[in-house]
Amino acid sequence: MNHESLPSSLLQAEAVAPASVGNVGVGFDILGHTLAGAGDRARVRRIDEPVVRIKLIDGVFRDLPLDAPLNTAGAALIALRDKLQLTFGFELELYKGIALGSGMGGSASSCVAALVAGNALLDEPLDIHALYPLAMHGEAVASGGLHGDNVGPMLMGGLVLATAERLVPIPVPAHWHCALVHPHFVLETRVARAALSGDYRLGEFIAQSANLAQVLAGCYRGDAALVRAGLSDVLVEPRRARLIPGFARVKAAALDHDALGASISGAGPSVFGWFESAALAHAAAAEMVAAFAAEGLDSDRFVAPIAGPAAHVVHA
């Protein structure tokens, strides 16, 4: 079909991608879930020129590269064009709803929103699994590596095991909720990753593997006790906790309200906890905010089901 003959409804699409909780403590770079309440929005227009062009970046953070290869959203659209050898291009307007360096998947959300919108403009759109490596490629511009614990859940929704090659949805009881508190403090992903350099003991890996297995089994069985036994990060959290002012106090606030577990969301500085009900999550979130306030930090709170939404087209 010739571009000129396409209906106008197929020449532009707008998509949103939610925030995410990367790692979920025990699944470094491979486990994550989406979180309603925050997200990025991308408006993509199909153009005749065979390029990817970023027209506008607006929202809570605007100081991002307009040069497409240096922007996660632009890089993802470039990867889509290259994969399919498209003869046309894309023009992007990006609206940031997630602060960068927040541990809420801000760079991934931009990338996935743009990719989902661009995909909607194809004559034969790709499925989620085909989009996945393109999304990882886009987010790597910001994170410095290929990992799917943010982009995977955003594409699929809910809790997802995101390996290098596939996405595996993990069932979670609908009433289980996440409370996430984001302090007004920036922790760059590259800085947080640098904190992980050094030696590790074999026993740490064994303990972390056991914890991850218990969390996954507990989710499949809807067994809160099994998740509670496993949702404890013994590998990464101890090396990053010092980067987050008041982390121990904030985590304790979550655990004091009967959290199944609590840890650092993504690379931080946001802190999350899992709870068996929305009421417990809301009560804990208030105390977590207070704990950050005791460190002199204002913060935002988000409470939503762990089985969160997927990125989707809102206008096309």
C-alpha cells in the first residue's frame, strides 16, 4: 500500500507505557512488573523521509537528546526501521511522565511508548515478542546494557520474567498490591551499576537463586508465605543501599506494615514493597513517605496492583 493512499488514521498513533519496578529485588535484570499511576506518552507520525526525527520532548523532564540515535525512544524506532528495512520514517513527540534516575523505568517507558506507537503505523504490526529485542536495544542507550526487566513488563503487562530471548508472564493474585515511594533525589542508573563492581561469594548466588525461586513459585501458587520467605535481595541491595538516604528506615516502614518484602525499585532511589491488600499498601506508603521526610526528602507515592497494565495505543 502506498503511503499517500493510507487513511489519515494510520499515519499517526499515540501510545502510553506505564512505570515499572525493575529487578523486584531478587531478579536482577530479569524480573519486573508494571505500576499504574505514572508513565510516558509518545505520539509518532509516519513520514515519507526515511529517517527518525524527534520533534519535541515535554513533561516532567525535557533536557533529553533530540538526536534520535542518542535517545532511547529514537533508538528503538531506528531499530524498528532497520529490522524491517522500511522505506518510510517516523517523527516523534515525547511526553515524559516519569522522572529519569527515579528507579521507575523512565528511559524504558519512553522507549516502549514510542515503539508501540510506531508499530501501530506498520502495514503488518509486529507482535510483542518481536518488539522485545528492539525495546532492549533502545533502552540500552540509557542503561548501557541489554536487559529486559523494565521493557518486558511494559510490553506484556504485569509481572514478567524477561530473559535475553523471551518473555514469560508470571501470574499474581489480583488483590496483591505494590507500594512504591519515589524520593525527590536522582540516582543515575550508571552510578547504581558501578556500585555493583567487586567480588561476590558463591553463597550469595545460591541464596539469591533460592529466593527468586520461592518468589516465582509463590506467585504461581498464590502463596503469600512462600513469597515472604523469598522476597529478600541478598546480592544487589546490600551494595546499593548506601546510595539512598534513609533506605533502611524506609524499608523498615514497609516491613512494619506486613509487607511480603521490600527493596530498591530498579536502580533506585525509589523503594517498593509488596502487600496482600491495597489497604496495607496505602498504610505502608504513608509511613515510607514519612521515613524519607525524616531524611529531608520529599517524595511521591504510588499504590497499584502488582498485575499492572501493558503499554497500549490510546489514539490512532
